[in-house]
Amino acid sequence: MNSALGTPSEVEFSAEAIVIFPNPGKDRVSIHTNQPIHSLNIYTFLGQEVMSLDTILAKVIDLSELSKGVYFVKIQINDSEKRMTLVKD
């Protein structure tokens, strides 16, 4: 549980978990999952898409172009879509 926001920092994909760290993060965050990520979208608190990535191979996301704040991350793995909260310092 992300104690600062009261939101989960992990989301279950069947028996697999996905973790974004560090969270809060600065210029780069890593995504840990045993499944390939098909797409990743990052949205502002107001719902504006600020980043869209397809077929994530490195699982390291560059956040240097984003302002400090709270973002929502939508991750597509196989036929599952999960949403998480990300804080940029």
C-alpha cells in the first residue's frame, strides 16, 4: 500500500504482481513484472494523456519530461488492463 496516497502500489495479474518503483520517483522509474508489457499510458490527474508507450522491453520509464505531481498509469498485459498511481518528485 502506498501510505502517502492510500492506494495500492501493486496490482495482481493472476499469480503475477506488477510493481512500479521507486514510487515516488524522480526522472526514471522501473516496472517489475514477469509478463511482457504490451502498452503503458500515463495520464495527469485531469485525465490528459502525457505519455504512451507500446511494447515495453526495458521496463524503465523516463519521466524527465513530466512535471512533479500525481499521475495515473494504465498498463496492458495480455488481455488485462491495470491502473496504478505514480508520484513524480
